[in-house]
Amino acid sequence: MVKVALIHIADEWRTGQTICLERLPQVGDLVWTRVEDRVAGTDMFVVERIMHAECGTNDEEVVYLFVTPYHDYGTCLPR
């Protein structure tokens, strides 16, 4: 499991929730923030950038994902 913190680019770099994923996503991958009751356009994000914390910091095990909302679920692929 990988602990990731979402940073929302579309909301002026607002920090979002921290979630655990089975693997580290790559740039361009889609990330869901909720497993149950998924609602298209509200809990799905495209990973734009990935940042690892510096060694020796308290947040060393957290990976930061810069994300933008993905609203077109089911109609088109992410860019």
C-alpha cells in the first residue's frame, strides 16, 4: 500500500485528502478517492505530476499527487 496526498491543481493548489492506494499511479492515470458509491465527476482525478517528500522529513512515506478533476467518465479518455 502507498499513502498519497492529493493536491488539487484546479483549486489553486488546495490540499485534499490523504488516501492509500495499492500501487503508486503514473502521470496520466486516474485516481478514485472513494471505493464505494462512486459518482462520476466528483471522486475521480487525473494525475498530472508526482512529488516525493524529501528524505528525513516527517512525511517521508507520503507521496504527493498533483491532480485535476476528471468529469468525462464514460465519454472520453483523459488527455
